[in-house]
Amino acid sequence: MTTSETAGPAAGTGDGAWLSRDLREAPQTEGGVGLCGGCRRTGVCQLGVTRECHEEEISRFRTSCPPNYEGGPNVAHGAWTSAVFDECLGHVPHYRKVLSVTAELTISFIKPVPVGRPLEVTVTVDRVEGRRWYISGEMVLLPGRAVLARARGIWVARDPGHFDRHENWLAEQDATAATQA
């Protein structure tokens, strides 16, 4: 039995999709892709990431834009490109056993990202200052390696109680809204 099968349901999911509150042991696909809560339900990355490989200085991800994320004719929606960068850049601290959350993410869109074509996202950690991870990435079209987009962002390391505190805050918001209704 895998750890994900033994974990109990977490708040907000209703189905035990979250392996643990610290997210450090995410189930992986055959291509080594760590799966987020939503993708664990299907067993594949819904953003199209199919391969994840971490080396000492660089991480590489293989992906292609699924047709349901088409924004213009045969062109990925910008939100898909942003989400893929958030996913890939955010996997680097998790791979190093650090629970982190996105604090900032800036995308430079250089060329339209085609739907259904092989892409590679390369990711590097620029520096770590205390709890803040400064991470950058680049998306290229394969096999020619034309640069399509670049990203840079900051991820903040969090303790395992982070999501529990969020659930408590959200419950407070709901209680406040109910008294104002």
C-alpha cells in the first residue's frame, strides 16, 4: 500500500487526495512528475507535464500544451504557460524537501506557445535567502530550442502547519460572512 492510500482525508478535498499536510512526499508519475492535489485524482499532470528530472544545478521538465488550454488558434492560453511555470519552478524546493508556496511569479511571453508540440522547461535556483527561494525558468520549443517564454519568481518556505492555518483562517472568514448576512 502506498502512503497516499493510507493518508486520511484532508480539509477541503473530501477524498484523501492530499498525501500529507506538508506535501513533501507527493506521488509521482512514471516520468517522475510530482502530482499536486488535483492531479493526484487522475494520476497524471493535467497541465501536460510528462517528465521531471532534477540535477544538481538544473531541473528539466517535458510538457506540451493540451488542446483544452488553447487560447488562440493552435496557441496556448497565457494562463496555461503561467501555470506550467508555477508548477515547474515550484517543484524545485519540494524536490529538495522544502515545503514552499509561490509569493511572486513574473512571466515574459516571447513567442506564442503552440498547442500539442513538445516543450522543455528548464529551471534553476538563482539564490536562497533565508526562507525565500529565487527561482527562474525558460520554456523552449523542441527540438530546435526556440525560446518561447521566461519566468522568475520567489517561493517562501513554510512549516507543515501552513495549510492548517489557512483552513482555520478560511473558516473564520466564513463565520464572519455568516454573521454579516
